[in-house]
Amino acid sequence: MHDLTTEEIRALGHAVGLEIREPELTEVTYSLNALLEALEAINPAELEHVEPLPILLPSASFPGEGDSLGKEHLWRSISSPS
């Protein structure tokens, strides 16, 4: 992968609503290119053929909520010593 230029970094910043000016532009360019280089080193080529897994977020409710094993049962079971 080629290094990003200062103009590419400026355009990326502009795309997300940031105006990056000198001398920060040089530092951001250097840091971002170093980060991309480090990430490239830990990205094995074999992973290109692996399908990503979907992100499954936990439900906001507790298991058994709405029946006799709802939040009250859960709270009693974790707050009472065995």
C-alpha cells in the first residue's frame, strides 16, 4: 500500500468535517501512515478469504424477563450468599 499524501489526508479530514492545517497536517500524515503500516503487518493474507461474522449485540432485557424468573429472581440469586 502506498503512503497517503498530505492532500489525501486533508481530503479525508474534510470528508469528516475536520480542517487539518500545518503543522498538524504533517504530523497526522506521518502518524496515520505509520498506523496503516503497522496494521498491514498484522493482517495475514489468508484472512482475505474469511467471511466476517455478524456483530450480535446482547438484548437489553434479562433472560426470563416477563416470567417468574425475571429481574427479581436474578437480583436475589446474585445478591444472596450461597
